[in-house]
Amino acid sequence: MTDQPAPTTVEQPGVRVRLDLAYDGAGFAGWARQPGLRTVQGLLEEGLATVLRAEANGEPPPRVQVAGRTDSGVHARGQVAHVDLTARQWASLPGRSDRAPGDALVARLGGVLAHDVVVRAAAPAPAGFDARFSALHRSYTYRVADRPDLRDPLHRGWVLWTRRPLDVAAMDAAARPLLGVRDFAAFCKPRPGATTIRELQELRWDRPDEGPDEGLVVAHVRADAFCHNMVRALVGASLAVGEGRRPVTWLAEVLAARRRDAAGGVVPAHGLVLEAVAYPPDADLASRAERIRAMRMDEDVWEAPTSS
């Protein structure tokens, strides 16, 4: 009898899963996992480990990569992350149900995560997708109530209350010279080895006359990435103009000075919301990720500012 070769097990390729999520940042010490602190990343990875039964199956705990690492108190409505699963983990998610694996993952995470973080969608990512490095830009809003009649106690967790009325037109005009590729050293907390050059694609102020933000003063901010403290420093400087404490030309003067102390203080974190992350067409995801990863390899980029 001729010996037959032992059968070999061919490991199936893994599955990169895109996760779309939202969270109330008030109860978190930011996105990034930190020992002894409650963070969004920590909670999400623990939830994934529970759903996947990683420890029971002798598998390493899942690790999540995010598009924009929000800091303590910052909220997110349109956050994007990815996690790499094995083919077995992905296929096992529906269990005995007839649900798609992504739908099953969303449902099962909803059963183990706290109510201040929600995974809204989960699906296999296109080839080359990287939640952080493939992103084209991140969009934030910051909301301010500058009149007593706009102070809704039910919204106090995500709207800044100020005592002085704001000149929105002056704030919007002051912001325009900052658009484009600039060195935002004056608006960033210094980080050793990190560049402060960013492409600010939008910095716009308005006061909506209808909708959920009716009457509020709202900043719309979009960039390829944000350095540490950048958005909240831009908002703080804009408020100085809106209150009449600084001229319309002041933001441009601060930018040119390239000194962090020139911009003044930063506003509280609770008014800041990550609204959306945009990506290129699927065919361009890998090349985008490769190019941006090479640019950022020597720095740990923060996509949202820190709290004061």
C-alpha cells in the first residue's frame, strides 16, 4: 500500500471589514486605547473580541484602525474604521441565521456595546482600502449658541454657549485667507518630528435659518488631515473676531506669525463633531494609501484636536 501524502490545509485569505460608526464623546477619554481609561477604540475592540470569541478560539484580539483619532470629549457622527478578520471569523458571524456576515456583525455588536457608541454598518472593504491612509479628507462641525434663547439644555453636550453675540460675516471673511496648503504651526500643539503643513479645504461659518441647527453659529471645517489642536484653535481664533475683540485680518496675521502663542486659547471639545470621511474611487484606494502612508511614516498624525 502506497503512503498517501497528508492533506494540507490551505488558509483562506483574510477579510478587511469597513466599519461605519458614531459615538457621543462625552464619556470617552478619546478614541485611542489608553491603559485604565475608557476609550472608543478600547470599547470597540473588546466588543469585537467578545463577538468573535477570539480568546476562546485562541486567536489574537482584533485591532481596529480608524480614519480620524478624536480626542477626549469630541463626538463623531461619520467615523470610519477597519478591522482585519480571518475568513473563518467572517464566515462564522451569522451563526445559524441567514443574515449576511456584515449585518450579523452590526447586530451582535449592538448587543454588547454601550449605548454611546454605535456601529451602523459593516461590510468587506474594497481592495486597497485603509481607513486612515486612503482617506481624502475629514469634515468637522463646531456649533455655538450666542444668544440666551438658543441655549437648549438638551443640546448642551454638543453646543458651546457664549455670552457675546457673534458677527458671522466677519468670522467667515477672516477664515478665507487660510484656505489651501499652509503651515498651521500657529494653530497646532507642537509634536516632535510632526509637520504642521496641511491642506485646509474648507473653513466656513454660517447661521442656518432652518433645520436642526436653526439660529446656531456653525463652523464647517474640512482638510486632508488635522494636526493636534488645529480645529479648536481655528474656532477659538474665529470667535475672537466674531466678538469684535480682533479685526477680520487677525487669523491671517496669526497664520503668518507661525507661533502657537499668537492664536490664543482653544475652545472646549464638546462642540466638535466629526461629520464625515471621504474616500477616492475604489481603483485609487491602494495608491492613495501608499502615498499618504509614505508622507506620514515619521509622524503619528492626529485627525482631531485635543481637549484643554
